[in-house]
Amino acid sequence: MFGLPLAFASPWILLALLTLPLIWLLLRLTPPKPQDEVFPPLAILRKLAAKEETPAQSPWWLTLLRLLMAGLVILAMAGPIWNPRDAVLQKEGPVLLIIDDGWASGKIWDQVKQMASTITGEAEKSNRVVSLMLTTDPATASEKPLSSSEVNSKLEAAFNHAIRPDHQGSAAKLNELLAAIQFGEIVFLSDGVSTGDASEGFVTALGNSSIPVTIAEPELGELAILNPIENQPGKMIGTVSRAIDTSTLPLRVIAYDKDGLPIARVSSILSEGQKSVEFSFDQPVELRNQITRVEIENASTAGAVQLLDEGNRRRIVGLISGQSSDISQPLLSPLYYINRALSPFSDLRIADTSNIEEAANDLIAQNVSVIVMADIGTMPNETESKITKFVEEGGLVIRFAGPRLAANPNGPLLPVDLIEGDRFIGGALSWEEPKAIAAFEPGSPFFGLPTPNDISVSRQVLAEQNTELSSKTWARLEDGTPLVTADQLGAGWIVLFHVNSDNNWSNLPLSGSFVDMLRLTVNLSRSTNTATSGDTALRLPAMEILDGTGALTPPPAQVKPLVIEAGLWPVPTLETPPGLYGTADGFVALNLIREKEEINPLDTQELSSTLTKAQYQGGASFAFTPWLLGAATLLFLLDCIAVLWFAGMLGKFRFAGATAALVLAAGLIASQSTFAPTAFAQSKTNESVDFSAALTTRFAYVKTGSSQTDNVSAAGLLGLTRFIGSRTALEPGDPIGVDIANDELAFYPFLYWPIDLDAPVPDEETMARVDAYMKQGGSILFDTKDQINSALGSGSSTNGNAKLREILASLDIPPLEPVPSDHVLTKSFFLLDSFPGRYQGGDLWVEQTGRIEELVDRPARSGDGVSTIMITSNDFAGAWAIDNQNRSLFATIPASTGQREYAFRVGVNIVMYTITGNYKADQVHIPALLERLGQ
Amino acid sequence: MSPAIGSQVNADKASDVLVRSRARAALIPDLLVEAQRVANNVFAGWHGRRRRGIGENFWQFRPYVEGENYAAIDWRKSARDDIVYVRDREWQASHTVWLWVDESPSMLFKSGEAAVSKQSRALVLALAMAELLARSGERIGWLGVTPPIVHRHAAERLAAALMVSKTQSTFPDTSLISDHSEVILISDFLGADDQEHALDPAFQAVAEKHVRGHLVQIIDPAEEVFPYSGRVEFRDPETKSQISFGSAQSIRADYQALFAAHCTELSEFAKRTGWSHTLHHTDQLASKALQSLHVDLSASPMRGVR
């Protein structure tokens, strides 16, 4: 409509727009309904009437708003659709629907599906049957035409694959179908890309059918593929090609590591007339080695993705030679040729010392994957074990023979047993000619390389003949003697070239084959899984495969293991789509795009007689109806607000809203204020206390609320503090009283809690704090101070006990016992056998320690941790209490200075116990430990 | 739409006098109870005329003055002393008090802020006044309903008469009002559709007589505060005429000034004629108006009487 891709589902409704002027008139004439009010003093009001201009009409903007609303609703009812679909089918009879579901339709797949469903929709309307053929799997095309709904459900399930369409098979199937069914029309939803001769054949087959054909072709302007990536010494090089070169195409190539994180990004531009362009990643080799996937940004096709496996990694190769590198005669250096052969595909680290021990350490520390040792006979034990370990962990050691090795054939790290000395072929004293290399056998990693016929070997070291030799041999000379042998050691390999690494023994190091062989060998490192390990073909399970949009996904069930036969690189098929095969430790990448592959558009010139061309319609169609209705609703809400405003209600609402907000805020503040201000005040007042408490160790007592009890506790702890300061290395700060309900307890290792009969029992929340304190390692000494009341000795319950039980009811208390004679408390500083306070005779109760090992000869019971709870009735604080002149406040009962001294000692032991824990218990083991240490 | 601020309390056809009368009659027993309650509150401070005169209650003993009636001598008192005493009685003249309550439809108005309609409050005030006056033995009449009667339960009688009387649509005949009687007129005084004068000409006619008038103006708070906003159509309950304002809140200040002027005019009229003017809002307590009315009533009877 009007040149825009806009259509209406029911255009006649638009006629209703003609009524808009009428609505306008009506709206203008109908003012909003006023509020009706009885008002007796109307006479007074009438005097004001002259002042107020009563609007007889709605304001213009309100009318406009309503008109807009009406217009929107009418438009919405008319059902405007952006991008409406054109009809594709034109003829009668069964329809053959052929769909290219290969990689090239990755980006346009949604459009393809849209168009296919449009076609089935049309077929359904005219009651036509449809045959569906998907070109990646033409064999599954149904022989019988299906109803369009069946086809639709098939289409729903269909997705495109990351492989090339099988146009050859499709052509065959097409001919079959044409013979079986009289089609009225063929629709080919092509991906627009030619797969070579097969595609041409398919198009020809279509043309020969003499049935009207409609071909839909996508725009190929942005279709580009990524050719295989090559990891060169300084950079990683790849090529981007495209199908059509008539426009300028800027694109970006991104490299991802195995976690899917982008590592490198490069932009390049394909200018007009340019079909391909080269790009490179210049990142350091360590980074480049982490690249597992390179793709063209936003290409969404499998062709724009290249997966990289171990084979693409550049190994770091360390070189060690037996003789010091002689700079003046580089060509004679045993490492020179190896260096030249390896440098194109790996990074070399040459040990700059001839000390093999240092060199090996050096290289292993540099994280090399491969160590090449040229002519090294023996090595120190330690180095040998180091290198062995390196190999077992997956490293690769390549050794070259030489005079030193020949002289030490029983040396370590050799794949085969060697015969001492070397074999000299074709010298002046020999009948034999220098030997050439035999063709590589299947099972050898070198299999597939051309047999080098320009190589002659004149000297070699020989292997002991045994049964394993032939399976360990990778390359041999014409006479069957091994040239390259290898053996697996742990996860790694040891490979021995039976010649030396310069051209003295053979001209192998001078040849191109040497480079290939070394490359294949180096590829073994850290990818042992993928190495051919025998004659049988390697079967690798799919790890991740590329889906139709070029994304790596877990393989679906129908994907089969990839079978790699030696020397035969597999081709992606429906059952083995491109992707990564193997395990996370070692995998191979199967890519869709081959070396130097180009893509070309499908040529449909031949078909011009019977051909109709169709276009995929870009973008989905878009129905405006819901949006228009939504806008109309919004306008309606606006109108409501306006009407309310006219009726004077808005002010009231605002007032009500403000009131509600105020009430809410007041409520919030009130609810906050119930605890926030107290918490605030608390944090203010307690901050300095907490600071000082955190800085010095000090004892704390629980304030009971009774000033007398608290004063005694303070005086008692002061006495204990002074006593400890004078007798031990611990110098605690002044004791402090804590409010158990509010103060932070974490700073005090030890809480003295006198039980005051009048004090209220702490609430649940407080006891939860106490519980947390105890579980975090604090100890609490409860003192019921009423031993004297239990006149009949222990056993009878006192009021203090009852109170204590009440307090502890909500605590998680372990089983308790009176301090056993071998408890740490009896010896944590002083040796004690009883725990008197102001009174004597009451037991000190502590947590029960394990009684598992009750050995008579152990001086102290072991047991980790500190009893979190101690209970006494002896009134410790009373015994400890002193005044400012250090005079005792209370007489002990019975009165004796000895008892007070013991009471203090008990205090010291308890403090030491709470602070040092079972350290003292462990102390008793010192003689045994010293004895065991042999000192 | 929120409910309207003001309403007419009975939903029956306002023009139907009979129906309205019946509705009013149904209200009266309750109002009477309320009136008695209010009267009791006020009666606590109710005193005699504080002056010697013809009455039943003892007022004072005073020495006999030559020429006085011997019968006036209180011999019992005089026997105790050498002085001859005369027993004075408190003056207890019986006044005629006419009550009238406006019964126009505008009195039925009640806004959300008021507890009762204006008419309900007016009837309560009138009946309470009647109760008070009856207790002190005054003659009480209700204009257009019943001639003045003296009875201990005059309030009940009035109420009974009211219950059977028809609603008056106009100001009743004032010919029965004799000189030197008191007239209590309870109304909203909004009836004058005349834009020049605040007061109905009928009241002017009463004022012509030599009576003491007491104007009790009952106002609904909504009429004074004008709490309307937005687009409002105002309707007069009596004339049914309408007037609408697009933005009621904008004329609030002007209206309030005009209404205040109306009240002032009424007050001026009262001052001129020596009458009293009591302003009562229906959201206030009835006893407050009764108290003030009583004070006005017991002021010097001669003041302002021409």
C-alpha cells in the first residue's frame, strides 16, 4: 500500500475513519458531566455566576485525544500488517517443495521456513498436497505427497545442517519423484550457493522436468566463508572468501578460546571485485595456541567457522644438544637442521648451556611441549627422571642418534634397545650402497607422506631385534632396519631418529620429508589421543558439533562417531557434521570449508524457460494491531485522568495519595525507630568500648542489673586481672561489664556470669547471642555463688541452680561433668586438685570430654577445644574481689589465706585454659615428640 | 465520581408537603428526647428572674414599710425580732414566647461534615427551648401551629401539635403575635431569593411589631466553607434552579466573602431592631446554641423594645 510494505487485513474498516468528523462534533458538544450538588445558598452563588465562565464545550485537546483514540481503534481493527506475504503458488496440482537446508541457509533459515509455511498455507487453502524434499537428506523425501498440515509439522521440526546439500542425490531423487507423481508445480527454496557440478546437474534435472519451477534465491551479498586457518611462526593466517563480489563487504573475524571467550579480533574489508581477502592474527603464540574457533562475526553459517584442533597449535620445542653450540660454524651444529625444519610450525627454545641438567630444567620450566635431544648419550639420574616425568605427563622427546648415543646404547629414554656402535653403509670398506627409505606403512604417523626417494642413509644406529621392534617402528630403510622408532611412555612419546641431525650420516635433514616427518611427530605432543595408534581406523565420538547457524552445540543423538582412516581425511556428512570429535583432552576438528575452497552462486540460466524467480522476504511480517490497541488504551487512561481532573477529583486523589504516602512513611519511620535509633545509639556508645576491647585482652562479666553483684564481679575480675598480671606473662586490660543483650561479645575470650536470683531471665534473642558466642569459641563461667546454701553438701538443688537451669534452658549445652582429675584445667598453669572460690567444696562443672582413650599413664586427657561452659557455685568473684588498695573485700569461708591463693590459682588456670585451649594438654607429649625426633 | 458533598436528607419528593410533614413528624419523638436532654444540660444554669415580684418562690425578707399591705407581713419571722418583716416573693411574670422553625426544603440540607440536617437541628433547638421555657412557666406558642399555652409539658404538647400539622411553605400569619412577646425564629435565612436583602420581608413584618426577636441562623458547614472543587453543578433545593461552575475551587474565596457578608447583614438587621442574632453550625453541639439563645432571652426584657 502506497509503495510501503504495508497491508490491511480488513481494509474496509478504514471507512470508519470517515465518521471521525462526526465524533469530533459530538465530542465538542458534550462537555464532561459535572458533579451534581444540592446547594441551598444558591442565591449567593448566583451573584458569582457572572465571574465564572462555564465551558460549554470540551477543551480542544481533550477532543483531539479522544479522536486520536477513536482513530487508533479503527486502525487497529483494520489490522495493518507490515511486510505482508505475497502468494508463491500459481498453478494447480500437487506441489513439490524442495528446500536447501545446508550450511548456506544458516542466516536465512527463518526466512526459508517462513516462506515454506506460507507455501503450505497456500496449499492448504486450495487443498493441494505437497511433497517435501530436503536436499541434505533427499532420501527421506516422501514418495507420496502429504497434506499440507503434515508437511507443516515436518517443517516445524526441520532445521538446517552444517553440511553441503546433497544435490547429486537430490537430482536422483527428483527424477524418481517426477516419475511417480504428476506434480503441478515445483518450488525450490534454494540457498543460492552452488556445490559445483552436482548443483548444475540438479538444476538441469529441474529444467528437464518441464514442470513450472519457482526458485527462491537469497541475497548472497553478505555470504562469506572462512578458509582453513594456518598457524605460522609469527601469526595465524586465514582467508575469507565470498560468493558475490559486486559490493564492498566489511567484516570482522573473531577468534575464540575453548571457553568461548574472544581472544582476538581482526577487521577486513572485501572491496568491490575482490572475492577473497587474507587476514592474520598477530597475537603471541601462547595466545594463538588457545584459539579453538575462528569465525566471521554475525555470519551465522557453518561455513564462516573454522574449528582448530591440536594440529593447528604451534608447539614450543626445546632443543638440547650434547655439544656446545659453535656459533662460528653454524652449519656443523647438530641443531642447525632441526632448527630450520621445526621453525615453520613451532616455536623453538634452544638451551643456551651445554650442561644437560641445567638445560633440561630450563626447558621444562619454559613449558615446552617437545624436547629435541641431538646426540646425547647419558644424562644424570636426576635429569633422566625429570625428563621421564615430563614424558609421562604427555611430553614428547625426539632424539637423534650420533656418536655419543652410539657409544651408550643402553642409555635411558630410548624407545628400543640399541646395539652398541653404528652401522656404516656404503663407505669405502662396504659393499653396500647407502640405503633409501622404504615407503611408510599404515599405522605409522608418516603414512600418507610421499615416499621420499632422494634420501640416502649411510650411517645409522641399529636396534636390537625383538618382537616389539616392528610395532615401534615408524619408518624403516629399504632393508627393513628402523630409521625412526617410537615408544609410548606414560601419556607421552619418545621418538628416536636413528640418524644424526646433521648431514653426516644421511641427507635426511636436508630433505623436505624431514620437515614433514618432524611436523607430524611434533603434532603428537599433547594430542596422543588423536595419533594413529594402530592399523585400525580411529573412531572418535562427537564432542561438540556445529549447528546450522555455526554455533558449537552438544551433538544430537543421530551424530555418529567420526571414523578417521589413516591418510584419509573424512568429509562432513549428515551423520558426522563439522565439529570437534574426540575428548576434551584430545580432539580433532572437522571443518566444512576445505583449503582454498571458493563459493559460487547457483547458476539457474538454463532454466529460464520454465522458471519463475521468487525472493525471500526479509524480516518477519509485523502486525500493528496489539500496539495500536495498547496506544489507544494508554490514551484512554490519559482521558480518564483528564476527566478526573475536570471533575476536581485529582486534587483529592493527590491529597489522599499524599496522606497515604505520609502515613506509610510515618509507619516506616515508626517501625524503623523501634530499633534503628537504639541500634544507632548503641553503636555510638559502644564503638569506643569495642575498640579498646578489641585491642587488649580483657575479662568481662555479665551485668546482672543488681549493683551489688556487679560491683563484686568487677572487683573480683580486677583482682584476678592483677593476679594474672603479676604471676603470668598475660597482662590483661581492666575488666569490663557487658550487657549480655546488646553488647558485642566477640572481643572477650572469657565471660564471668554470676547468677543473680533477682535478675530477669534473658530473653530468647539474648540467649541466641550467647549461644553464638559459645559456638564461636567463647567460654562462660557461670557462678551460682551459693555453695554455702547447699548446706547438706553437693546434690541438693539450690535456688541458684534452679535459676541457672532456667537461664540455660534455651541453650545448646553439651553434657557436663565435674572437672576430672586429668582435665587440662587441673594443669593449665598451676597444678590443682580442687577449685575453691570464696567457698570450697563446690564442684566446677565443664563439658564432658571424650572418654574413649582412658589410659592410666596419660598425665592429661586429650581433647580438642575448650569447654564453652563452666559452672561453679564457689563464688570465685567473691574470693578474687579486691578494693583499690588491693585489700580483699570478703573473707573466705572457711577463713584461710591459703584458700584465697588457691581461688586465684583456679582463676589463672581457667583463664589459661580458655585462652590457650588444649595447648597444655599437648605439652605433655613434648618428651615423646622430642624422643621421636631423635634429639 | 465521589459522592456529592451535600444532600437533602429525605429522599421523598421535596414538594410534597404532606409527605415531608410526615417525615418530620416521625422525627419529632426522637428530637423531643434529644431536646429534653439538651434542655437538661442547660437548665442546670437556669435561674429565676433575680428580681422581686409576683411569684411563688421566696425571694427575701425586708423591713415593713408604712402603707404596705398587712397581708404581706410574715408574722413568724417578725415574731423573732422587733422589726416587722415582709416576705418578698420572686418576680415570676409569665412571658409569651413564639417559636418558629423554617420548614423550607433548603433546611433539609445536610453535608458530609455535619451530623444532622439543618431542620433537625432547628427542631431540636426549638423544642429544647420550649422545654426550658415550659419549666419556668412561660407561655409558649408555635407560629402557625399552636397558640401560646402554659403547661409544664408544653414541649410535648408542641411536639404533638407539630406531628399533626402540615408543613408550612410560607411564613405563617403573624397576627396572633401580641406586643411585648418574644419571637424565636430559627431558620437558615437563605429563603430570600431577593438579591437585595438578606432577610425575608415576612421577618421585616414581624419586626414592625413591638416584639423581641431572636434570630437563630442555622448554617451547614459546607455552606460556609464551600468545599467544592472541579466542575460542579449547583442546584437550589427550593427553586430547582441550577448553576454550574467549571472550577468551583476558584470561586471559593469570593463565595466565602459573600456568605460572610450575608451573615453580617443579618446581624446588622438584628442590631438595628434590637433583636439578637445567634449563628449556629450544624457540626456544633446543639446545647451551645441553646445556651447562647437562653442568655439572649434572659437579658433585660426592655432592651431594644421600641
